[in-house]
Amino acid sequence: MSHSEAEFTADSAWSGGGSPFAINSKKLGMWLFIVSDSLTFSALLIAYAYVRLASPNWPRPFELWPGIAKSSLMTLALLSSSLTMVMGVAAAHRGQRSRTVKYLWATIAFGVAFIVLHATEWVTLIHEGVTPWSNPWGAPLFGGTFFGLTGLHMLHVTIGVIYLAVMSWGYGSGRFEADDVEVSGLYWHFVDLVWMFIFPMIYLLSVNYKS
Amino acid sequence: MSAHPEALDTEAIEPLHVVGTTRLFVMVWVALLGLTVVEVGLAYERVPVNVMLTILIGLSLIKSALIISYFMHLRFERLGLFILLIPVMVFCISMMLLVFFPDSVRLMNMRPH
């Protein structure tokens, strides 16, 4: 490459010599994945909102205890996990490996707490007779939308917990860098973000006023 | 103009390590918790379900903006990344809403009373 070519490549961010967004390809890839996954969740949530508004006999099974209290605790767990995750990313960028691993494990603990609470919520509803195609209270689509949306989200949380465990091991042993922790953080925050829509739409829109 | 293109390349790819402070992150966390408490309180108000849905989605959009801006650091990235990601996503979601959603409200109004 001649000197003038090298200068052109370096000077123009769009000419292929550098990243126009000043981020590495892993981070850009994760952002693009997040955009595509957010469209998946959006489609499901919009479909849910459609049937929720169009069904006059939509069940309102969530009483203050256990439904709303548990789901609020789950929200607290995910929000707290996002705080520990962002602190972990900051520690990773400061090069504090041991502290980063501790923050990652705190995030994992909050994630596991979320999964356990959610599993008990599922068991409660299943014992009350809710299936994906029927329920004792009203519109049969309630079970399908509830299990479909929360199940897909719980799958994302489970994958996130595994991802963070691998990241914790890899970053602690020096196999991964701070940028890798940041990319895993993007995924985890996205999982938190999705719950910020599922919680009000699934739970709060179906509270039992009598409770 | 740099006489060292390699050095400039590294600079361009290197992420901007402006990631906020602990105080900022805790403030965002408290704001998110506060908005959640407001949502739970509002859920017990007896208003039409379409009004409640609109209010709750509005609050969720504020919460997601806080998460994306501060926890996901998009506020600290280049404007180009924001322009690449967010308008496209908003456009696609708006298309889903514009095409499908009015029908659900119309169905609700067509119910026999």
C-alpha cells in the first residue's frame, strides 16, 4: 500500500480502514442481534396487546400476593442484576479482574433468583389449571400468551446466566478481555429491558382488583 | 492528517471508555425502581384497559431509554451508532403497530353492550 493510499484509508472512517462507529465488530454484532431480537419480542408483545384489548373476558388472575408481589420482586432482581453488570463492565475497563468476576457472579445470582421466582409463578398457575390452550377464568389465549412470552424471556435469562458464567470463568482466567465483558453486558441489559415491557403488560394489565 | 495511519486505525477501533460513574449508575437504578413502583400503583387504578396500556407502555419506554442510554452506554457512543440502530428499530415497530393495532381497538368498540 502506498503512503497516499494509507492516508486515505485512515482519514475516511467509511472507506474500510477503521470502524465508523468506533466500536469493535463483536459489540456491533451484539447490537445488531439485539435490534433483531427486540423486533421478535415486539411482534409477540404487539400480538399479545391486540388480543388483550380485543378480549372482554380476559382473566385477571394476579392478586397482590403472590402474583404481583413475586413479579415485582423479579423486577427488582433484574434491575439489581443490571446495576451489578454495569459495575462489572466498569471494573473490567479499569482492569480489575477479581472485582469484575465478583460483580459477574452477583449478576448471575440475581439472574438465578429471577428464574427460581418465575418457575414458582409458573407452578402456581399450572396448579390453578392454566395451560397454553385453556384456563378456568376466561379467554383461552391467556395461557398461550403468558407461557409463550414469559417462557421466551426466561429462555433468554437462562442463556444469559450461562453466558455470564462462561464470561466470568474466561475473564478471570485471562482468556477474555474487558470488551468481551461489555458485549455480554449488552445482552444482559437487553434481557432486563425486555422484562420492563413484559412485567407491566402481562402482570400489571391483569391485576385482580379484589386483592 | 496523520503520518501514522496504523496508530489512527487503532484509535478509531478502540472503544470510548467513558462509561459513567458509580453514582450515575445507582441514580439510574433508583429511577428505574421508582418508575416500577409508580407502574404497580397505577395498575390498581380502574381506567379503561386501552388507557392503562398506553400509560404503562409510556413508562416502559422511559425505563428502556434509561437502560439503553446509561446501562448499555449508547449515550456515550458515537451518534452514528445511535442513528444506525434506533430509528430503524422504531420504524419497524411502528409499522407493526400501524398495520395491526387499530383493528384491536375497533374490535373492542364493535362489541355488543
